Amino acid sequence: MAVFYVDGEFLPAEKAVIPVDDLAVLRGIGVFDLLRTYSGRPMFLKEHVQRLIDSARQIDLDLPWSHAHICRTALETLSRNNFDEANIRIIVTGGSSPDFMTPQGNPRLLVLVTPLPKLPAEWYDKGVKVVTVRAERRMPGAKSLDYLAAAMALRQSKAQGAVEAVYVDRHDHALEGTTSNLFAVIDNRLITPGRGILSGITRQVVLDIAGGLMPIEIRDLPLTELRTAQEVFITGTNKGLMPVVQMDDTPIGDGRPGRFTLRIMEALQARFTRSLTLSD
Ligand code: PMP
């Protein structure tokens, strides 16, 4: 049975609750971040907690905790659980509010540790299909609790046999997936959008790695250009790096994971393994 941290207490998952007057329940006000373990150790904990703090600042939520306190709480919650590999979800809610609207400077900190979902090996070996959906996140740089657009887009994506939906904005630029960042290989260069997106931790690691392998362009990515890319892949904490071989009805490249994708995938794997030797 999982143990969660809820606003000062460690509780069995089924007893982990928050009051109904919390602004997260009433108005969807709050932020979160999600990381995973690798060989039982949290990956990029400091970076994820920093992004959580940045997200809170962007939605005007004052946090009474230090970066170090949030890291310690996440580690303590992890140590009270016993999964081979885990997701660690750190959530900051808006807190209770008498007028049901205005944050009162009393946010709640929650840490949910759950088993890491196992994704099919085939998705990596053969690549996946993604669909495109028209959507723009209002505050793309913040990981707010509002994932309504994501949940609806993913329903569409599943119905069409795809594993992810890619947001396309009003200018017909492809932005990112519902929980992943987007990369394309065009003219042997690696392209990834730089605005209208969440700055993914995995994206940053991929950019670091790929910098040594090929030219990189961080720029807008028109959907028409994306559809004709040599290679496409998506990145995220739980997906890692996943080759995309079909977008809506259009095959990407020759319909198989491309050579740049495979090289970056291999280097990313090596980087994750190496990170285990750097203590967080
Ligand atoms: N974009 C969005 C909207 C996301 O929710 C996520 C998942 N956190 C990502 C991109 C990928 O970010 P990361 O690599 O840090 O998981």
C-alpha cells in the first residue's frame, strides 16, 4: 500500500484526503511536478522542485517552503514506500479559502508516490502514432493542475489508436504533447519549439546530448513542415524518448524510428545510467 504525504502527515493512500474548501478542488488552483526513480533513486529531483517553485510563482501562489524542504519531504515520502521504480508527484494546492476564490497564503504540500507505469517495449522499438489537436495552454511555462485540455486531447488520441496528442496553436505551429515535448529532424538538424511550451527536464537533457551530435534549432515548428520531417520524437519524464512514426494519417520518414532518434535515445539511456553516480 502506498504512503502519501499530505500537508504535514504521512498517511496510507486510502486515508490521504484534503478539505473540500481547498482552492485546488474549488477552482483548480495549484501546481505540481512529476519525476521518476531510476534504480530506486529520484531523477533530477532538484530540477523538478525548482520547476515546481517557478510554476507556483507564475500562478501567483506564495510558497512557505524552501527548495531544500520540498526535496527532503519528497525523499522522505519515497523512503516510506517500497516500489521497484516509482513516480513521485509533488503537488501544491491553493489551500483553503473562506471566499472560495482568493489564495490565503496557506497552500498545501502533497507528495504521492506510486508505482512507475510500464510502457510497452514495442512503442520504443517500432515507434508510435500521435494525433494533432488544436489547443493552446494559457500559461504554458507553468505546470498548473489544469489538465482539462490534455485529458480531452488524450481521449481523442486513444480513440484514434495514438499514444499522445500534439497541440497545434492558432498560427498552425506544433507546440508539444499533452505531457511531452516535441522534436523533429529536418535537413539533418534537430528542431524543437522554444515558446508556448513547458520547458521539459527531459527536453533539456536531450538538447545537451544532441548538441554534440548535430546542429540544433530552437524555433517555431509549422505543422506542414513537421509532417514532412525525416524523423520525429517526443520526450518526457515517463516516456523518456519515444520515436513517432505516424502523425494523424501521415507516416513520418520511412515509418520506422530514424537513425538520429536511435542515436539520441541510446545516448539518453547512457546519460540516465550515469546520473545514478551523481548524488542528488
Ligand atoms: N509538456 C507538458 C505540458 C508536460 O506536462 C510535460 C510533463 N511534465 C512535458 C512537456 C515534459 O516535461 P518533462 O520532460 O519534464 O517530464
